[in-house]
Amino acid sequence: FDNNAGCGLHLTDCSGIGFVSIEMIGNGGSGLELVSGCSDLNFCATPVQDNVGDGIKITSTSLRNTFSSIAFLTNGGYGINIVDNTSDSNIISSNTFTGNVSGAVDDNGTGTLIRSNIGVVDAP
């Protein structure tokens, strides 16, 4: 999902899907946006870099998603941006965050688990 004018991948109302070794590079918006109703998705071994906006943006009501072994490099916004508290129990683990303009992670979600990443402190 590279070099699109908007988001690389834009998902609404999806569940139970694994995304392994895809890439989201050089998009005009976010690399990935989970709009709402996305649950139990797994993203692994995925480069997310050089997007104009956030690497991954979780807009609202996305639950129990996992993001692991991802390189979040030089995105124009955050590496991962969890916009509001209706997104619950997401896991951000074993990733690398480098050079994202706004920062590594912006977490406004509820119960987000952030562990064992390079470039961001564990939370909560």
C-alpha cells in the first residue's frame, strides 16, 4: 500500500484479520487508518514509513488490535496515533520508532498496552 494520494489502507468494520509483511510507505495521508469498528486485527513485520500523516491512525472504537515488529520511520505525524478513548485494549509491542515528526505514540485510548519497543517508553 505505497504512494497513494490519501491513506495507504483505510479500514472500517473489520475483524479477525492478520496482515503480515505488507508495507505502507510514502502515502499522502496516514499509512493505515482504522476508522471505527475494527477489532482483533493483527499487523506484523510491516514497514510504515515516509507517510505525510501518521504511520497508523486509530480514529475511534477499535478494540483488541495488535501492532508488532513494525518499523515506524519518518512519518509526518505520530508513528501510532490513537485519537480517542473509545479505542480499547490495543497492543503496541516490539516495534521501532524513529524520526516521526510528532512523536512515537499518541495514546488517548483506554487500556492500551505499550511494551518492549525501541523509541517509546512502556505504558501503562
